[in-house]
Amino acid sequence: MELIRKSKEEFAAEGKPYAADYDDKETVLEKQAEVPYLHFHSFDQQEWLQLTFSTRLGGISEGYLSTLNLGWDRGEPRENVCENYRRYCASIGSKAEKLVLSDQVHETTVRYVDERFCAGIEIEKKLKSVDGMFTDIPELLLATSYADCVPLFFCDPVKRIIASSHSGWKGTVAGIGGETIRKLQEMGCQTEDIHVLIGPSICQKCYEISEDVAKQFSEAYEADEIGQILQKGRVTGEGDQKYQLDLWAANWFQLKRAGVQPEHIHLSGVCTCCNHELLFSHRASHGKRGNLNGFLRIRG
């Protein structure tokens, strides 16, 4: 199964703000591992950390969840999900008991985590109502969940601090990317040192939204930015105007506004909906799907 990536030429032709620094070889599908996963060129260069992203392959889930569902509330036995986590963690050289799992609610709470929040042998989710996590403790495996929403992964190679945030449209318009940067600054990070990867998530072509959602973005972004974030789409039979939303651009502008250097904002260029046979997508499956996870850790 091949990975579909957006091209640099396509983004340049569309005048996207991230086009100049985009590398269409950024994302790699690692097929040789027992449980296949995605990894990313920009973070692979940071030898002190490891960032991987799950696919639908390599687990024991069946039916529309096949085969590597990592969501606790998707309708399958808990032990199946736990086994999927164990297999994935073993495949990347980590341990499931070192997982830090959060109950994401599409808000902007970003929390420092330590060993108290590790999942343990029973693989328990110990964080509630948290959409972002950061740490400076080696071997804690920050795990955040997605199925079209934008994964944001952060690292500061000077302070050796990492963060992972879940940014759907609600989190994006509310500013979770900027909030994560503020938390890292409180840890002593300088914005010029921070690198961010905008991970696999739904692209603008695949993401249709209603006018009320578009209005919230128009109120949150400058006029010159919104033209690259929103495009008018179809008009329904009832006369409702739809829009196509570029969450990648919205997060890029937000991170730049927070002080991250444009050349340090990396884009996976991988759409979950375009790659729905390889990755779970809420839109492509009409909600009948499992969950993907991003996994970020400082190597011990």
C-alpha cells in the first residue's frame, strides 16, 4: 500500500504559506516493522527523540476497525485495544506501560506530564479533559489520538523538551498551537529553537465546513490570512454556502504568530481522508472508524 502525499508544486501553485519550506519527502511509511508506522524526516534528524504515527495496519481489530484501532470508545473490547497498543509500542522499541494517554475534548488545556501519568501495566488513561501534553522526562511516550484532526508535535533540541497537541477545528480556532508554545516558553524554551510538525490530517480539498464554522475562523484570523485558509465551496440544495477549510494553513499562521520560525514549521503533507485505506478518516468513513495515534518520546 502506497502513501499518497501532496506535492510541493501543488501547494506553490495555490500560494499556500507553507509551500516555500514544504518537503514532499517529509513523511515516510515504515513497512518493515512488525507494526507499520509513519515517521518524519525533520524529527528523524533529532536523534534524542522519536516521533512515529500509527496506520491501520498491524493490529488485531476486525471489520471497519481493522486492524490497528487505538481508540477506547470505538465499539470493540478493551483488551483488543490494549493488545494493539502493546504491539505498536514493542514495534517502535518502547513499552506500553510508559504511555501517557489523555481524554481529549477539543479544548486548549495543555499540561506538563511526568511518571505519575504513565498508563502502567493495565494501560489506563489517567489524564482527563487534556488536549496537549509536554515533558522533559525521557522515555515517557506521549500518545495523542486522531482521525482527521491535526496532530501538532513540538520539540526544543536546546532544552530537550517535547510536546504533543490535538488540534481539530475547535482547538485550532481557539489557539491550542499558540497555547502549547506558551507552555514551552514557561519551561524556558526560546521560540527560535522550537520545531513543530503539522502531522497527517485532513486536507483542504477533503474538508467541507458550514458557514458558521467559517465565520469563527474569519473572526480569529487576519484578512490576508483567511484567504489562504478558507475557500468558498458548493451551495447546497437548500441554499447553504459551504466552505473548504485548510487547517494546515490555519495552524501554520498560528504558530508563526506565536514566534516559531517558518523554516521550523514542518508539514507532513499527508491527508488522512485521501489515504483512508491506510489511515483512519472520520470524513471518509462517515464516522465508522478507529483511531490513529501519534507517539512522541525523548530517548533515554
